[in-house]
Amino acid sequence: MIEIVRGEHDTGPPSRRTKSSGSRPRTGGQAPPDLRKRRLENLNHDFFASIVVFLVAVPLSLGVAFAAGAPLLSGLISAVVGGLVASVFGGSPLQVSGPSAALTVVLADTIATHGWPVTCAITVAAGLLQILFGLTRAARAALAVSPAIVHGLLAGIGVTLVLGQLHVVLGGSAQGSALANVLALPAQVAGHHDKAVLVGVVTLAVLLAWPRLPRLVRRVPAPLAAVALATGLAVATRLTLPRVDLPGGLPPLHVVPRLPDGGWSGFALAAVTIALIAGLESLLSAVSVDKLRGGSRTDLDRELIGQGAANVAAGALGGFPVTGVVVRSMTNYEAGARTRASAVLHCGWILAACLLFTGVLRLIPLAVLAALLVYVGAKLVNVPAIKEVRRHGDLPVYAVTLAGAVAVNLLTGVAAGILLALALMLRRMIFSGIRVDKEGDRHRVVIEGALTFLSVPRLTRVLAEVPSHAAVTLELLVDFLDHAAFDCLRGWQRAHAGPVTVDEIGHPWFGRGSSGAPTVRRSVAARVVPRWLAPWSEWQAEHVGLPAQRTAGSLLRRGASEFHRRTAPLLRDTWSDLAHGQQPHTLFITCGDARIVPNLITTSGPGDLFTVRNIGNLVPPADGSDSSVGAAIEYAVGVLGVAEIVVCGHSGCGAMKALLGQAPDGLEQLGSWLRHGEATLLRRSREAALLVGGTRPAAEADQLALQNVVQQLETLRGYPVVAAALDRGALRLTGMYFDVGAAQVSLLDGATRGFVPAVALEH
């Protein structure tokens, strides 16, 4: 059957297709107008962004190659060939790749050791390794490296770059190592300065001043402006300086990667180093751009494969190693790029510049490129990153990585940083706080954290300070206890002449070990309710277990002692702020039932709730029949200005059972009070049953408790102070029901005329 089909947005001639199951309309092979419009709009943004990135990339590509001692043309080959391959095959749509300052130090050493042709072969090998990393999905593992190590490595590269290129700016030449550059720098500064210093200083001055200029001026990238102005000065004053050496037109690609005649271990080490540094920088750059642009995340494994393919292509054609460059990628994003077309186009502009404007590029003095690299190297020492690392306590790792990278080499710096990071991590994981507190004649040994064999020397030293006949409480708040630490504690407990009481908070590591069934892994440790949440009397029964001590007075005294030792220090500042007044946000009216803990079920703290508790969470009428509850309502709303009143009922309520005729005999005061619940009984007789989470409670008393909450809310509206606040929109009334057995809080939902679990209303 032949059918005429017209697409939803198609305004052209109809197309024909054969109708079949699962087929979809087509529009003559053309994209819908909306899609074409969007593509044209994206291309417009990508076109202008590519020009901006091109203007940044050219001077940086030349400068990076110059700093590493590579042929200057290799930087442009890398920017064109490597940038194109990485843009097409990489996983990050806005990533811009090319030669990076992060590789200058290792490349300079590699070129000096192996020569340029072998270095090209090393670049190809590094690319193959990156492809292998991507295929084995190792990209995510690279991001597990501590940011302190990454920033320390980049800072080390930056410092090394600055130290070397400062000599060139001052009219000299870089030494063979960072240490040699430091030692030779004073003489270089004090020595005779030629014309190179002038153009270098002009370049640095422009780079430093550019961010402070008007926004219209800053549309021109700072590197381009600095190189153009300094080069213009050199040309205008006819300074005789070493300049960029590039072949005219399209050069013959006669550089073929060559394998070394020997020294394969050095070859392999260089390839691994380049692959790791280039891969790490590329991945970090992609992640940084992802954080800015939003949307779908980069496929990091694909990005690593694309970077590897780019290095294979660049190395095979005599180019510099390629990485995703964060400076160019950020510039690309900020210039408005939307797709990978921007990065592809920028490669085309660089190629055109090489073919058409080689004469202009030859005018650039090498001292200008050196000054540009001094600026780029200084930017690698990221001050905000240092502050962030310091806040996280990893400044020693940063410093060790930086020092190792500058003083020895990059891999040594990274290795030193990783070792120190592991040591610090081990220390943090096995940390145990051990101290002795004296309470009158009694000593309390408090141990917190993970207690392992590494803590045994300090543990024995602290325990030795306890007098041999003193009464001791051994308070253990540990999340792990290994065999050596347990053996040390048990041996000391047995040897101590005075009484020793073991008080474990949390999982009973010591208790299980003493019973012959030690817990050996954190994963199997039982989840224990903190004893300040579970009933204190229940904890006493389990852990103290002495009937003579389980009197109300002794329980409260021990509880108060626990509060002063553990809770008060944590909340002292909070209570200090509340000492001169209260500003609760809620008046909470609930039952006096001991199972209801308002602050616990509402996750609130001191100063949050103004609480009224009575039998059955009843609200007497506003006729003065019970001035106690009425006074609390007037004070909370009229004076404290609470924004909400909550009436909270609960399951298994004794007051509701009493209203249903199950009251104990002989309680006259209770009977008098429950007359305020008669309105609830009338409501039950005339209103439909209320549901909790779509289900009617099985117990009749629980059904009445739901009606009681609604009735007390109605009674509240009869108070003039409440009615006035409601009219002003300054007050909200909320019904709450707590199912004791299920530990579930439900709220009254006006839309369903029932109670809905609080979690469901949150979503």
C-alpha cells in the first residue's frame, strides 16, 4: 500500500513510502526546519568561538614547542593534526586539544636524551598506551588521583617552566635543570641585559594589564595582544633578535618517527610518563568543562581513546604530543561554542595561517614566546587551588609533589605525592583519640576512632599513667578494634588492681572479643542505635544490668552525667545563643505518652519547638474552661509569633481508649479532663473514617486518634489570637499522626482528607 506522508514540520512536497509496521515518516531526507535552524545557530556560535580559540592557540603552540626545544613547526602540526583527530574522535564536545605547557618539562628532557625523531616515536607509543587505557576503561581510575597531587604536579611544571624561560627573557639561555636555573638566575639578573629583555618585559606587562582593561578591549585574547604588541615594537624599532623559524608554504613532512638503537627502558619510561600526564590533563580539562556547561557528561574513556589517536597521528607526522588543554577548552566554552565543530574549525584556521601568514609568524621574537611561557607557567601555580587543598588538609601532599617535580623529575614528584597521600590516608583511617579524664577518685579512659596495632604503643603509654589501684571506666567509642589492640586492652584490664568498668558506645567490639566471638570486619558490625536515641533505661538494663542500680534516681543521674560528658560540649554554643530568649517556629501540641519524643520525630533541636503536652493532645475550647493550654496558645502565637501549630496524635493512645469506655476506675481527674474529648466522639459519629497512607487503622482507638487530631485543629480556630493570625496569613495549622509500631510520621493532607506519610509529601 502506498501512502502520502507529511512530517509535522514539513512544508515541502510530500514524500512517498511503503507503509509497514514500525516505519516512521520521512521528509525527503531533509532535516525539519527547526532542526536546520538549530544547526545553523550552533554553527554561527561555533564559527566565532573557533576564531577566538585559534587566536589563543597559535602563539601558545609556538611557545610550548620553543620551551621544550622541539621544532617550532611541531607545535603547529600538533595543533592542526592532533587537535583535529581529538576533536572528531574524543568524548568531550567542547574540548580543544593541542600542545600543552604541562608537557614541556618532560619533553625537553626526552628530546635532550633521545633526539627529536625518537621523541616522535615515543609520542606514538604514548598515544597507543592512551588508546589501551581507554579500551580497558581506566579513565575513571585516573580521576582517583588526589587533586593535591594533580595541582602539585602542574605547579611543579609551572615553576620549572618559569625558571627556564626567565633566562631567555633576560637574554640568556635555560640551564639543564631547575636547580641549575635557580643557581644561575642571580647572575643572569645582575648581568648585562640586551634587547630581548625589552620585548619580554613588554609582553609580560601586556599580559598582566590586559584583564584590567575595558571589556570591549578584552575581546581580543590576551596572548594574541601581547605577542602582537611586542612583535610590533620589535619590528618598528628594527631590533635584531632571534625570531621564529618556520619554512615557507606547506613543508615536506620528512620527519619519520625512529625507534631507538638502544635504551629501551628510557624509551618506555618516557612513553608512560607522557601518556599519563597527557591523559590526566585531558581528563581533568574535560571534567572542568563539564562542570561549566551542564548537560550530559563526557565519555571519559572515549576521550582518552581520542587523545591517544591524536598523539599517534601527531607523532607520526613529526608533531608535539597532544593533550586536552584546559586554557583553550575554557576559552572555547566562554566564547560561546556549542558543538565540536568549533574545535574542528580552529584547526582549519591554524592550517590556513601556516600556509598564508608564515611571513607574519616569522616576525615573532623568541623572547616574546619565552615571556608568554613565563606567564603561562606562573598561571599553572593556581592560588585558589592551593587554598582549596589547604582547606582539605592536603597541603603537605601538594608541597611534596611540587618539590619532587622541580628538584628531581615529574614522576618522582608524583610518586612522592602518592606515598605521602597514602600515609596520611592511613593515619586518618587508623586514628584513635586516647585520653584520661579524672572524675574525683575515678579515672575515665576514653578511646575514640579506629584502634589498631599501630595505636598500641600510645595506648600502653596512656594506660600506664593510670594509678594501679584506681577505679577506672574504660569508655570505648571505636569503629574498629583489631586483635592486637583488643589483646592490649584485655591484658591491662586483667592486670589492673582496681575495678575496671568497660563502657562501649556503639558496636560492642570489646564485648564480642571477650565473649570469644570477635567481630573482624566493619561490614559485619551490627548497626547499633545511639543510646541517646534509644531508651536510656533499656540501655542500662542491657549494659549495666544491676537491679540495685536501676532505680529512677540512678538512671536519671547517669543520664545527666552522660549528657554533660557527651552532649553538652556539642550544644553549648547553641544554648549560649538561646540564653537570653527563645524564637521557636512551631507550637507543638501532643500527648504526654512517654513514647512520643517531639524533637526526635521532627528532627528538631533546642529552641525549635514550644511544646504543650497533655493526656490525649486535647485543646480545650477558648471559653476559659482550661486556662493552662489556652495561656500556652496565646503566648506562643501572640508573643513568640510561631509560624505553625502542630497537633500530633499517635497510635495506641490511652486517652482515646478511655474515651471509648476503657478508662481505669477511680481516676476522677482523668474523667474530668476527658470531657474535652467529647467533641471528638461526636465527629467520629458523623464523619467518614480517616485513612493513613490509604489504609484504615485496624484498632478503633487509632481511628479515633485520627479524628481527634482534626477536631483539635478545629477547636484551635476558635481562639481569637489564632483566628487573627490565620487571617493575616501568618500562621499555619498542621495535623500529625505518629504510628508508634511503624515509627512513621504522617501528615494531614487536605486534598485527600486523610493522613499521608511525611516522606510521600516531601516528594
